[in-house]
Amino acid sequence: MTRTDDPSGCGLLRDLKELASAGRGPRGRLYDAGVLSVVGQVEASGGFAPDPVTLVYGVHACLERALGVLEAGELALAERMCRARGWTLEEGAQYAAGVRDAEALLADYAGAGG
């Protein structure tokens, strides 16, 4: 994807918004909400700030697959982030996966905007 000065002209951004707004994605409504949070930032300000909630995805994957090692405090931080939003760790991981994927797809807009 090549970044445009006007995010409204970005076909990928429009497609992501349309798919996530439909709420019928196979990855669930929280995943779609995560995608929309990034899309909304790009639309509003021309860019996005990386969301620390993506930590929840990594922690959940590590626990679920017994792969990797968590750093001290990562599990507690991930659980606090989820509790603050009224989510379980699994629900938080679904949302965080949407954020993570949207941030990767829209990487040209990272840190941009105002």
C-alpha cells in the first residue's frame, strides 16, 4: 500500500472500514472493533499511534500456545488492560488482534497525523 496525503482516498482504508463495519467478520465483533479503532484514528487525524493493547494479543498467544516466555509483569498488565474494558483475556486478544492487523496493513500511517 502506498500512503496518500488524504486517507479518504486510500482504497485499503475504505475496504477495511467497510468489512469491519459490517460486523460479520469471521474473527468476531471485538476483532472488527479493533480494526475500526485504527481506521477511525487514520480518518480523524491522518495517522495512528500504536496501541499498547496489542500486548494482550501476544500474552494470550503465549499462554494459549505455550510458546515463548513472558516478561515480568506482562501478564498482569494485559489482565489490567482487559479488566479496564470489561473483557476477559480472550476477548482482549480478539480486539488486540484487530488492532494489530489494521496497524500492520496501514503501517504507512503509523505516527502520522495530528
